[in-house]
Amino acid sequence: MKKLTFAALILLYGISSAQNLFPKNDAPQREDSLKGSNTSFRNFWDVKKYELSVEPDFDKKSVSGTNKITFEITKDVTNPVFQIDLQQPMNYKLIGSDKKYTSKRDGDFIFIEAKKTIKKGDTCSFNIQFSGNPKIAKKAPWDGGWVFSKDNNGNPFISVAQEGEGASVWLPVKDIWSDEPDRGIVMKIITPKDLVGVGNGRLIKKTSEKNRNIFTWEVKNPINAYSIVPNVGKYVNFKDSYDGEKGKLDLDYWVLDYNLEKAKKQFQQVKPMMKAFEYWFGPYPFYEDSYKLVESPYLGMEHQSSVAYGNNYANGYLGRDLSGTGVGLNWDFIIIHETGHEWFANNITAKDQADMWVHEGFTSYSETLFTENYMDKDAAEKYIIGVRKSIQNDKPIIGHYGIRNEGSSDMYPKGANMLHTIRQVINDDEKFRQILRGLNKDFYHQTVTTKQIEDYISQKSGIDFSSVFNQYLRTVKIPNLEYSQTGNILKFRYSNVVDKFSLPLRLKDNQLINPTTEWQTVKLNSENPVEFNPNYYVIYKKI
């Protein structure tokens, strides 16, 4: 990380004394906090809309364009300084605001100062020009950045993956998960004459000038910045529709020209998937913006209303089953998983990247819920138990707050298994389903904290799951149920658990026990060896 310039330090100190929040000589911590927290340069304005244009240049591996950021002031501020994020080596220029504002560049941040008092309720805008050679992804989507590749016919195939790095890897934005543009975006994608630009939402206009095409896309709903993604390639389009809970949902598919027939066959999975997800989670959250699958030059990503697809038109995860059971080969992992994010990540978005389990835990469990509808409950349980083999328990699922830090990748399989365990305790699938639907209704198009989600589940279930969340989200310890059996007497206790851990267990014959860390005994229904329910993510240890 680069040290801050002297000029920027003077600017920041003079406005808000923000540097006092950090130890001396701790520029890296300060930079991380500027990236990941709601600083005094962010907390007085609310983004309403982004109106942007972007033109990727394949030969130069560069991008250029503009972004008009419209926002509303949320409290009175005198001589405010606004933080706009734009990662190096991208360049910027403030357009048409020279008399109103002055700006300074400091590493990955642009600080724009207004020499006046602004009032709560005022609406303002910045128009920022950007250009340069952005970070190139080495292994998208895991290592983020732009992808300038070629398709099988040698045509340019371009996109960007930016969940970890943030959209500011190329686009000047307020790059924090807790502030989404309430009125959505308009994005113009400028391409060479023989290529197509595909973005989020709906295509509202296509024009041509000289040797270029201009595709204008509109999103009417709030959208997380990392989902704002232009795609450029030799695309063809086909359409369908789904009769869903809110009426007709437009299904829009954009694929490389030579993959059209494969796509028409593989994407038939979308309708049964929508049926399953609307059953479990409620209506698709973005009917106004349609549902779209877009072929991408990398595996996949949950870009809102424009799901990136690169799974080679094969079932499983690049042709293999992550559960090791064979169940996952009955459906296309990327179609199912990335679309599940439309409810958990895009509809309900974590305010802080540390709570990314809210995205990945629920979405990973969506694979199981889809399987239950698409196949049966036995197959679903086989699948969710099978994915446990990938859990590493290397570090907690929840990351460090305020510094753009995510927790362990266990947030996927362990988060899903935690939810499956909670479902067993509730022991009422209809109540569990209504909790999932309620989450998507009561937090519709909102950003949330993990505490909000935890409290909601406990409240709606009528069961205090606080110790369960502490155990699985905040430690790497998996509960051990130690036991011994003599005849029809079972002796048992929990070990390796947090303080006051409470997780009732149902045996395979449905008998309920309530283990604590103290030894207990219970009379079983028979003298046969006790059989534990494998659907709980608990380690059973016979002593």
C-alpha cells in the first residue's frame, strides 16, 4: 500500500481530523479504513444514481468513459470533502465543476472539496471522466480486474470481475457496499462496429456512429457497485419469459454466436430454478430490470440482473460435483448458485464485506433448496452433507469490520450447513420457508448487518439462535457431542462449544435431547445402537 501524500494529509486533517482515528505512522491501516468504512468523507451524502459511459479498447487493454454521480445530502456540512474511489493507475478529470469544487488525488482516492455549506436535502452531482489501463485479472473471478480475452474464433471477449477489488478498479464511484444508487444506473457501452455491449438491466437504446456501436442499458432498482459490469463480445440474443409470482418475468440470454444451440438447451434449467427460488425466497427481486444470463470469459459472478455465465454449458461445477455425491451433476452449478445471489447479495446486501456470509451462506444453501424442489429431499440432504468435506475451519466466517476484509471461504459450505442445522432445530419447514421469504420481503432492496439477520431468524422462529451464530460464524470450533450408551441409557454432553451453547438435537427416530456441557442421561426408545441425525453439523464422538 502506498503512503499518503503530504498534501492529502493536510486536506484531510483540516476538514475532519480523520487521521486522529489512526495510530501515527499507520498509513496502511488508514488506507484500509478509507476503503472499507463509512468515513466522514462518505457519511453525509447518499448516492441516488450513476449515469456512465464506458469504452474498452482491446488492443490497448484500456478503458475510458465518464460517470455522473447524483447524490443527496443527508446532513448539514460546512466545507465538505467528498471521497470518490478510483484505483490506480486509472486517471480522472472533474468535468464542468471547476468553479464549485476542487479535487486532489491521493492513491486510490479522489477528495473533492466544496468551499461552502451544503444543507440536508440538497441534491448535487459530480461528472468525472476516467481513462487508463486498469488492473488485469490474473485468474478471474477470484483475482479481480479486467479480462481482455478472445473467443474461439479470435474475436475480442471482454468483461470485468470486481467483487473483492470493487468497481473502483476502473470506475470512479462511492465504493462501499452500504450505499447503493437508489434510482439505479444508466450505462452506455461503446464497442467496435462488429461487437455487442451487454450490461445490467434492460437495453433501452442502440445507436451507431462512425465505426462504433453504443448500447444503452438501464437499471431501475438499487444496485451494488461491484455488480455494474460491461461485457463486450460477439454476442447473439434469444429471449423467453417466466410466469412468476409478480407476473411475467422477461428472461434475456446473451451468448457467443457459436454457442447459441448449447445455450438454448442448457438454459432450460432457468424456469424450474425460478420456480424453486420463488417458492423458497419470494418473488424475483428485479422484475423491472428482467433476468439475464450473459456468457462471460470467466466462470461466473452474480451481477445483478446480468448473471455472468462461463460454466462451459455443462452440469456441475466445470463438470464436477462439489458434494462428491453425484447429486450436483443433475444441474448447472453456475446458473443455480449465481442466480441465488439475486436474493442474497443483490436484494439483501451486506453493509460491510466482513458480513459476506449473508451473501454466500444463504446462496450456497439455495443449491440444496433448489435440489429439494428439482429432485427430492433425500437428494438435497445428501448434497448439503456432502459439501461439508470442503470446510477447512481455518478462520472465522465473519471478517474484520471497516477495512474491506472478508472472512473464511467456509462462508459457503459452513454457512450453508449452519442454516441447514438451524432448519432442523426449527423442525417446521413451512415456518423456515416463511422466514426466508420474510427476509427478502422485510429487507427488500436493503443493505443489512449480520446482527439484523441473526435477530430476525431468532425472532421469527421463536428460538434464540445467538449462541449458534456465535459458534459457527465467529469461531472455528465445531460442536462435539460426546456420548456413551449402556442398554437403552444414553449419556451425553457437548464439548468444543462457546459459552451457553444451545442446540437441541433430534435423534434419527425423532427423539429430542437437549445437550449442554454437563453430562446428562436419557432413556432411549430402544436398546439398539443410537442413531444420530446427520443433518446437524455436529461431530458425534463415542467415548
